[in-house]
Amino acid sequence: MSKIIAVNAGSSTLKFKLFEMPEERLICSGMAENIGLDNASFKIEVVGKDSSEFMCQIKDHAIAVSLLLESLTESGIIKDLNEIKGVGHRVVQGGQYFSHSEIVTKDVEDKVESLIPLAPLHNAAHLIGYRAFKKVLPDVKNVFVFDTAFHQTMEAEDYLYACKYEYYEKYHVRKYGAHGTSHQYLFSEAKRLFANNPLKKVITCHIGSGASLCAIKDGKCVATSMGLTPLAGVMMGTRTGDIDPSVMPYLIKQTGKDAETLYQEFNKESGLRGISGISSDTRPVEKAALEGNPRAILATKMYARRVADYIGQYFIRLGGCDLIIFSAGVGENSPFFRKLIVDDIKEALNVELNDELNNITVKGKYGLISSINSAYPIAVIPTNEELMIVRDTVRLLNIK
């Protein structure tokens, strides 16, 4: 038995889950928030026990890692740090370099650093997290698991943009996608859950505050909705999703704002928040829509329509579909949004929900939510990116 940590480092956060392998048993999880700020906090939750949360000074990620490891030993979760055999890190952008997870070497580290311009808020933070663990646990090997890796099987006609080809050659401008670890996990879980049904064509819908869809054929990604960055694709909590590029120069002229200001608005103040004027969280927007708020109603319809459009596009791209999967925060927990989306595709694809199953399949429940009359099955499968990270860590480090 070995203990493996899955890590997701943000610019001011450090999320983690500790697993016992090969049993794949989750031991504990937690996060450090507001790192470097006066209101920093640390939370750890041991499976089957009460969580512990407290405010403290967390100057940087190295302090956060030290605090995490101290908590594990002082609480008796582990007896000795030598029990930790590997650390797996989520890395958002692997660019053109990585089509699979990698043991971290200086070369791998340098390449991830070179990709910071493609994911400035993410890759830099992931490297900070990696270096913090390397400093505190110098003898433990680390693995990078890339959000973009699963999408590297796309063909050029699917990942290239129709701008000047030299921008791809010189600056690697292309579609990379995101949430690849989640989409890969969902397909593998579907294969396990529906082992009696051959699944060759699957559409996975990772719908949370960030959202993306993936068309999977024979276990490989052929198309995905996010693009060069996570801004593209479907409408999200705060992101626009796909938008006419000419909106940017038009608004620069009309508002006097610069490109960077508008870019930040497209990322952080648009989507559900921008249209509803209420929140980026689907729950208050859903509540307001049900109470008759016209902007909330519009926001929910737009959100559902964008997802439905991509499902239709991927149905054509795949030449049919063996299964549609909903996952992530909204996909796993909102019967309301799932119904809106399916209602938009039901006539074209001849699909139908079982309303009772749809309403009860929430909060971590797996299962089919389509009716027996549906031409194609629809399922809810909770995602588990951290488990994929530790699986790859165990495999690459050959941990028994």
C-alpha cells in the first residue's frame, strides 16, 4: 500500500487529495486558500470524520505544503512522510509537447514554463506548487498530468484555426482544449459501468463553472469545445464561450476600454453572471429563473442552447452516438439544466429524459437518466480528475 497526493495549485490556492493505492481509497482532502493574503485559511477533511478549518498565516505555497504535511502527521493520518510515494500535479496547459502524463524532469519543467503565455493564471501556479513540494519532499518523485493531453489525438482540421498558417508555425496558435483528464475519466468509467454495451461514440459534457464538451471515438478525442484557452466553447459561469472576434475591436472603439480590460471581462464578468446580472453560480440563477426573472430565464436558455448546439455538432462529427454523459458541478447536480439541454436536442436526436431519474440523480449519484423511449442513452457520471492523476502517478512511477 502506498500513499499518493493529487495536487491542484492555483495562484493563491492549493487543493489536494490523499489516496491509498492501489486500493484507490480516498483518505483525506483539503485546501489552502488566499495564500499570501491576510485572510489565508487551511482546511482538511478526513473521510468519515469531521473537517478541520482554521485561519493562519500562509506566506507562500511552500508554507502551504509544509502545513499540509504537518497536518497529515500530527493528526495521525500518516505516521511518517516516507509513506508518501509520489505527488501528481494537475497542469492545465501541455501545449504541443505532451500527449500523455510525464515524470517531472528539468526538461519537462522548462517546457511547462515556456507554455505560461498560453495559460498565465494556471501554469505558473502549477509550477509554484510543484517546486514547493520538491523543496519539502526532495526525495519524492512528481508527475505532471496535463488537461490538454487527451485532446492531442485531434486531427489538424479539427484543431487548427482558419487564420494565417504562420501563426500556428511560429506561435503554436491552435485549439488545445481543457478538462482532458475529466473527459478521459468519464469515458473509462462509462466503459466500466456499461461493459455489456460497446461504447465507440461518446459525447462527454463536463459542465461546471468552467465547461467543455468532448467527442470521443474509440477512446480517443476527435473534437473538444475549449480552444487556445479555456475562454472558447460553450457559455460558462463567467466566460463568454465562442464569440465573434470583431466584438473586441468594436467594444474598444465604443467604450474606450483597452483589449486587456475587455479580455478580463470576457473571462470573469460574462457568461451566466454577465447575462443574468445575478451570479456565476447556476443555483441562484436557476432560482431566479423559476421565479420569473426575465434575465435569469434568458441566461439559462442561452446556457442550455450553447451546450445543446455542441452536442448536435458532435453527434454529426461522430456519425451517431452510443452515450451522452453529464458531469461536473452543474452536470452532476442540476436536473433543471440537464432538462433544458435535452429539451433542445430531443426533436433532432430523438432523445428523452426520465424525469424521475433525472430529478433524483444528484450529489454523487451515478446512473442513466434517459427514458426507455430515448434513441440514445443519457447518463450522469460524477467526475474524478484527482483519481486519474494518482492512477497516472502510480503507473509512471511504477509504484506497487
